[in-house]
Amino acid sequence: NAGVTQTPKFQVLKTGQSMTLQCAQDMNHEYMSWYRQDPGMGLRLIHYSVGAGITDQGEVPNGYNVSRSTTEDFPLRLLSAAPSQTSVYFCASSYRGVNDEQYFGPGTRLTVT
Amino acid sequence: QQPVQSPQAVILREGEDAVINCSSSKALYSVHWYRQKHGEAPVFLMILLKGGEQKGHEKISASFNEKKQQSSLYLTASQLSYSGTYFCGTVMSGGYQKVTFGIGTKLQVIP
């Protein structure tokens, strides 16, 4: 198993550009989530999904969209990048829902200039 | 609401013990513990569920006081490999499907 994969590893965007961060898992996990990590602020939940076709907002959803058309993939879209979205983004998945071990991807380091 | 972790940072010598605390003002269903090394992704340590069930690594010890909404992670006979930032995450009672993480406790183990 490849586990949780994320692409790209690094990205630089200009303010106003849009892009999609990719996340995939090959463990047949139902629950997937996106976090952003900023210095001194821990991990903050952006969006999550409890299964294909079902998504919901986390703590900091503004400026981001998600979809879950398959069990494997959970892309995160930045609609119009802002410098405040400069962060490290982690995707995670778990087999039996939120109260189960989450496996984190390696992260994407995004800089918005 | 974000759980509160204490201490924010701690330095240990190899072989010493440490306790990291996590508290919430909300009624909790579960508490999750993860460790993150610099430049890497968080790694699962343990989940403690309301009712006493625990899932996690055998060498990790933790407690969950359901009445006080508090959890503690016990690190005994620390090793250099224990260094990193420890995060607690909480899931509120009531069927919530979100983990809310604290800001972390930075642990450094020195020889």
C-alpha cells in the first residue's frame, strides 16, 4: 500500500490564482480530512468527508472547496489564493471514521505571494 | 473549541519521565494523541474513548478523565526518539465527526 499520497509537495501561487491539492489513499478508508498547519496554531480542520459523496466543513473552511466522488480521492481546491492561505496542508484518512487512527499524508507546503 | 495543552514545552534528559496534559471545556467522546517530528507528518499514538476503550501503541500510556474532560499522556524512561511535538485532539460528544487539535507540546529529549 502507498498509504496517503499528496501532490504537489511544494507550490508557489500568486494572489488570486486557483489550484487543487490532490490527496489519495489506497486503504479503502471511509473518513478523509484536510488540515492546515501554521506555526503556533496546531492542526486546524478545513473540510472532512465520512464517505464518497459526503463532505462537511471544519473549523476554517472559507476559501476552500472539496468533493469526494470516489472513496480513494479527496481533492482540496483553493478558489482564489490569498497570502493568508500560506501554510502546510495535510490530508489524512481513517478506516472506521473519526474515532479511529488517522493516517497522514506527507503534506503540501504552499506559499502565496 | 480548541483543547488546551500543558506544558507548551519541556526539556528532558534521557531516562526521565514526563506528563503532557490536555483539557477541554466541552463534553468529549474521545481524545486523540499524535506526535510530529520536525518536517514530517503527525503520527498516531493513541485514542481514548468515553467508556474506557483505548486504541494505540502498547508502549504509550494515557488516561482520560471523562468527568473533568481531561487527558494525560505519560512518557516514561524517555528516549531521544521521543523528541517532537505532541498534539492532543478531541471529538465532542453528540455524534460529531471532527477532531479539534490543540496547539501542541514541544518535547526535547537530550543525552
